[in-house]
Amino acid sequence: MIPYSHRPDLNIGGGPNLTDAPATPPGRLAAYLPTVRQHGWAIAIIVLATIVGQTGELYHQLGAGELLDTVNYLSATHNLLATGQFFDPLRTPGYPLFLAAFLESGIGAPLFWAMIVQVIITIITSFAVYVLGWHLSGRRVPAVIAAALCASNVLIVQWERDILSETLSYWLLVVLFLTFEWYLHSRGRVALAALVVAALVGIMVRPFNIYVPLLLLALCAMQDLRLRRWRGSWQRLALATGAIYLPLVAYMTGNLVVNNFFGISNVTNLNEFGKVLEYHLYDATDDPQFASIKADIDAYAARTPSGDLDPFTFIYILHPEYQADGIGALGRYSRSILLSNPGPVLAGTLGDLAHAMNPPINLYAPNDLYTIHGTSLSA
């Protein structure tokens, strides 16, 4: 591979090779993007792959899909619109703000149009994957292969049809890595500011991403140390770290004041409890501090088919008292069981991974853009 700074078509504003010393000033953002003349054949392949993926998804799921998580997002969105309440112990405000834009627009079938925007975002992200792959590898072929696989894979594309944060998070992660690569080779203030914005928005859309920008900034610091330019960059990296994480601390403090929960999201407690139910480990502890929790779960399990045990039903319908402290009591109970039963947890995890690698895909005949399986999504 020809070094980055020695490739005229890859040299962004005179950016340095990773082994060279100080960066030259960054050029225009437009110089970072591929042109149709340079990459026409690659763009054509991605367009064809997009047609394949979108056509396949039309038969997999045509309308906007509502899942259990959708209910939580819509609840947070309606609460935000009705009360202006920005803090929610379960859902960060990024995706609810996205949905609020459609619910407040006055257009018919707002969730359908939210889905259409997500379809557009998925398509744009495939091209962004190509740009990222092109800059990372310096070659068009591996970049177009990666982008075409993303564009044509129904298991990736399917998230655009559900009212969930996955599509926005997918796009923002790719944008975050694009801004990271841009900053790594330009050391420009605009690139670093773009990285900060992409990181912060990405975390507020999906808290799972909270440690990704910390890793990227650490990689920047390691490069500066290796190239002996740490003295001139540490202030900038420290400022970027603060610009990302201090607002998150402020949000966590707001959650503590409003919801008695110091954190960004209690979804970890929810997920861990869900795994305890899924792996049927809810009786796998004799700790007396969890006796009342065990009794409630046993009563729920006794009248529910084992395959239908659902953490949302248990917490939000049957026992809302467990929502206190960010579902903290159930989180402690679940972690105690998961950590003390590594064998069953490992077996269940391997089963989850096998299902994730080969999930069932149900195909449906397209018939109504505004519904899925007869369920209206006009509001």
C-alpha cells in the first residue's frame, strides 16, 4: 500500500503519513470525499448492492415495525413533548428527539416517515462505509466490497424498518470513525470538533457507544507520543475529552435529581435481568437479600410459559416498584446470578451468538406501506 501522504488522491489537505512528524494545516472537507470521476465504478456497484438490499427488505418487512423497545422510545418521546422532561432513566434523549420531529410535524403516519428517513440514512451510510474503507486501506476494491456487503445485507438493512435507535447509531458510528480518521491525518480543529459532536450525539442516541470516543482519543494521544508532538496536542485532546464527557456527567446528575438514578441509562440492568429470565436462572441464588425478588419472579413464572418470560412485562406492568433507583435492585440480583453461574451463562451466550449469526428471516408480500401485518402505525 502506498503511504497516505504519498498518494495524491488520498492526501487530505497535506495530511501526514502516520510515521511522519508534524501535520500540515488541513484542507477543505470537500477534498476528503471521493468524486464520481475517480470512483464511478465503485459507486455503481454500491448502488446495485443497495437495490438488492432494499428489494430484499421490501419482502422481509415493508412497513414500520414496532417492537418492545419501540414502546419505551415512544413513551420517552411523548413524555418529552408533553412535559419537556429531558431526563429518562431508560432512554437517552437522542432517538426520542428524532421521533419528536415527526410526531410534531403534523404529517400523516409520522412513524412511517421516520422509517423512510431511516431508509435514506442506511443508504447514505453504505456510501460512508466506502469512503471510510477507501481512506483506511488506500484501495477501492476492499472499500467497495465492505460497502456492498453493508448495503445488500438484509440483516443490517432490516433495522431501518423498525422504530429503534439502531439505524441512527450505525450511521453515527461510521461518521465518528470518519471524523477520527480525518483528524488523525489533518490534526485540524474542525475535524476534532466534528469528532466531538459525532461522539456526543452518538452516545446520546445509544449509550452503548460511551467508551468508543475515549478509545479513539487515546489512539490519537499514543500517536502523538510516538511522533514526539505530545506537548503541542495534549491540551487539544484534553479539551475534546471534556467536551464529550462533561455534558454526560451533567446529564447523569440531572437523572439523579429527576429520577433518583445517577447514570446515563439503566438499560444494562434491564438487559442483565432479561438474560436471567432467558437462561432460566432466576432461582439460582440463595442470597437472603434477594428473597422477595425471587418470590415475585417465581409467581410470574408459574403463570407464564417459559418462553414468554419478559423483563418489560415484569418491570413495567406487574411490578413497577422495581423501577426505583434505575432498576438497581434487579440489576444487583441479576449480576449476582450471572457472575456465580459461568457455565450456564456461557452456554446461553453461545446460543445467542449462533442465533445472531443465523437469525430467521420471514418474508412477506408487500401490500400496504402504512401498516405491518395489519397494525396501523399512523400515530
